[in-house]
Amino acid sequence: MPIEPRSSQPPSGPLPRRDHLLVSTRRPHGAAGTPVLDVVVPVHNEQDDLEPCVRRLHGHLARTFPYPFRVTIADNASTDATGSIGSRLSRELDAVVYTRLDRKGRGRALRTVWSTSAAPVLAYMDVDLSTDLNALLPLVAPLISGHSDLAIGTRLSRTARVVRGPKREAVSRAYNLILRGSLQARFSDAQCGFKAIRGDVARRLLPLVEDTGWFFDTELLVLAERAGLRIHEVPVDWVDDPDSSVDIRATAIEDLRGVWRVGRALAAGTLPLDRLARPFGDDPRDQRVAGVPRGLARQLLGFCVVGALSTLFYLLLYSLFRTGVSAQTANAFALLVSAVANTAANRRLTFGVRGRTRAVRHQAQGLVVFGIGLALTSGSLAALDAADPRHTHGTELAVLIVANLAATVLRFLLLRAWVFPDRRARQAHPAPDAPAAPAHRAAGPAAAGRETCPTDRQETIR
């Protein structure tokens, strides 16, 4: 029978606290009720592998999994006997559901089934079952306990035991190096077909994922990581399927296009990642500890790195401008250009402000801070001219370095307290009469177009 799709409008506001799931004692697997785990097996023309995969998976869960579960066969537009086999399995085995979509795409199949599932933990695995099923419980346990938001199997851990050919090994490692270099991804294995996610996180994250093919789970992981969600990794035992029907060349091209699209969106700040934030107090770093200002150490380190690079940039610009104009004019131009770059870098790297919200205001406030720095450095140059009219260029640079050090301390204090104040405490204790703004409103018009994602037409047999 058809499943009624849930509302495509994601809930507004931050994610709820990540608590241990409240689950009842074990019930018969065919009993009515919501399963704790919904394992999706996306398939396309897999008539040979589907039945042994589902029977093995179902038997393993029935023997070892301590909570009610469901196995969902997500058939995305198969043209062979996959549909009839899936329908028969759903009739013969308790807690097995067959769903057919009229369009192809692994990402589309996962999005459609996950969006309609009421299970608090959602997972998927490839139909070839290359991953040892003993890793399934360790995969979902951190999600049930409330420790993590997503979980992935990794074949690239030192403790993973993997059997596969050199070609696939090289492609997998090269792809993950590309993700680390271009998108600063820290998870180790994006392509392993063995992943899980909490249902509340999926309902917020899925509308932001555009890909419907093989890049779907990579995009899901990148956005989750950039939003600060916790990703748990499980080393797996994995044996390559030599008969895999995946077109490596076409998949690689699709993945590279996805990397370019997501990287461009992250650089432009058009992704409303603040919608995935956890509430204040869920992260232990939100807690106030006596004698430890929150975030000060990290901000100081980031500010020093940005400041050192900005100083080198400023001195280079000053030396360049000084060849054609006076010292005061060169100082003003060099300080202005470096100040704009410094504010942008500190905004993103030091104080963790993403997106375009308040960007113009921050730059305006940064220019006020620039004015203070200009006054200090210009005053120092004027004092040097009065004391020694015949000073050398090296003396000018030395005086400017000392003046910039003094201005740097003041700049950090102003940036931390005035330009980029910590607003989390205000959000944790809003004014009693101030209504909370919906997250989609704060996300801006660029995000509004992705608020809803159409649910593909599907037929489901229980």
C-alpha cells in the first residue's frame, strides 16, 4: 500500500538535544509499531543479489539486533525481475518492506525512503553486502545512545580489513584526498556503502542535499561536518564484489562535479548550515568553566595566524605603494586593503561566522577598527618624521611593526567584544517577549528555494 509522505517542510529552529533514544523492550519483529532501525537496501536491476542479501540481512538482524527493525528494499526503476523478487520477499518475511520508485538514482531512493520513515535511526547498505554485518550494531549504537548524529563504515582505517583490487583502492584513496584538499573533509571514507543517520537529523539535512545519485552521501557528510554534527566512524571488514555494476568512470565524473558544486556553495556562504546547529548547552564547549573564557584559546590562535599573514600582506603592500607615493599615503592604502582582508579572514576562521548575514555590517565595523589602527600607525610615522627626518626605510618598517603590535591587541579586543560578539548566550536566554525567528527566515532567499524537496512517486508493499 502507498506510504503517505511526510511534510516536506523541515522543522524550524535548531536541532533538538541529542539524547539516548527511548526504546521499549524487545517485541516480536512482526508486531505492529515503529521500528527503532530502518535499514534501506537501494537496488537497480539486482535480481541475482537481492534475495540472498535480504534473507541474510534479515536473519542477522533477527538473531543479533536487540530492538525492533525493518528492512526496506528501495527499487529505483529496475527493469528486470527485481520488482517481483522484492514483492515476494516482503510477503514472506516479517519486517521487510518493498518500495518502488519510478526514477533511477541511489540518492533519490535513500532520500524518498528516509523522508517517509518514522524510525529514529535510518541506515543503508549496498546490496552486495561487501561489508561484514557484524559492524551493523557498532554502526548504529552511537546514534541510539545519543553520542553521534551520523555514522559511517570506513575501509581506510588502519584496523579495517579489506580485500579489493588495486584499481578500486587507488580510486577510493584519490577521491578521499580530493575531498580533504578541496572541501576540508575530515571523515576518512566517503564512498563506503554502509552508513546511518538519526531520523531527526535526516529531516533537517535531507532538504539541503541536492544530489540524487552516487554523490548523495558524500554531500550529506560534508554538510553535516560543516554544520558541526558528530560523525562516528566504524572500521569494517570489506570484501570487494568483482561483479559490481558500478561504472567507475561515470561515477568519478559525477562525484567531481558534485565536489565543485558543493565547494562553490560553501565558499559563497549560500548553504543555511545554521539550521543544523545544536541548541546551546548540548556541546560541552558551551559550558562556562571558571578561569577559562569560552573559545578564547582557539580565537587567539586563529587571530594570531590571520594577523601574521595580514602583517606580511600589509608590509608587502606598503613597500609596493611606497615606490610611488609618500609614506603616509602608502600606509593608508596598504592598511585599508589589508584591513578588509583581515576582517573577512577573522570573520570566517577566527570567530566562525558563516554566510552573508551581517557581512556588510561586519566590514563597516572592521573599518572603524581600521581607523584606530590607522591613527596609531600614522601617529607613529609622524613622530618618527619629527624625531629623525632622515630616517631609513628599514627604520620606517620597524616603527610600523611596533605600532601594529599595539594596534593588534586592541583590534582583537574590539573584534571579540564588538564586531563578532558571542551570541550563543543571548540565544540561550532570549528576551521573554521576543518571539523566536523561524530558521528558514534567517537562512535567506537562497535557502528558501531548497526548503522543500518533491517526494518521488512510490509504491510500497508490506
